[in-house]
Amino acid sequence: MVGCSSTCILEDSFTLLFDIEDPLLVGVDGFCCDNGCCGFMEKPYWMMRSSMIPPPEQHMKLTVKIISARQLPKIDNEVVDPFVAMFVKGWAEDQDRFTTKVVVNNGWDPRWDESREFILHAP
């Protein structure tokens, strides 16, 4: 069996011991839950080949719609000019970023209604 080791068990023990909910570790939790939370994931077949190119049938379209926000906090008693920045990380061809327009002087009820489509080669 070919796979990659992960720090899921150590990370889970750390968060339980110190009762810390770190948003940066949520992705690790989700990744580990795919295989019974054992901390070991088998690599996909295409990653074991020398070319390491994902097959076309694995490509997937991800559509994200950013609608609105509510009651964003003021910073230094100033009304904020909110925007949403989103990053897709992972396989080199999948990496992308998206930023919505800025809603000027509306931190109470900003509305974007913007959509973005991403093609993921190695989801």
C-alpha cells in the first residue's frame, strides 16, 4: 500500500488536550476523516505514476456564489468597506484567487451577489 502519513492523531490530541479550535487545522480534520480518522490516506493512482498528471475524468467544476454578509464589526469606530477574498490552494493548475468588488461604507448589510467557477484538476 502506498500512501502519505499525516499529523491527524497528534493534532487531534493537541486540540483535545488544550481545548483549542484552530480554523487552520479544520482542513486537516476533514482530510483525516476520509479514512476513519486513522491519520493515513492512500494516494490516488495517478499520483503513483511518474507523470503525476490527473486524469481528465477526475476534473471537477466548483461554483461558489458569494451573496452577502451581516453586521460586520467596525474597525476603530470606522465603517468598513468590505470585500471577500477567496483562494484555491492545492495542485498547481488548481491554484486560483478571486476577490469581489468592494462595497463602500456598508459594513452593516453588504451584498455582492457574485459567482465564480473554478475547474479543479485534482480535487
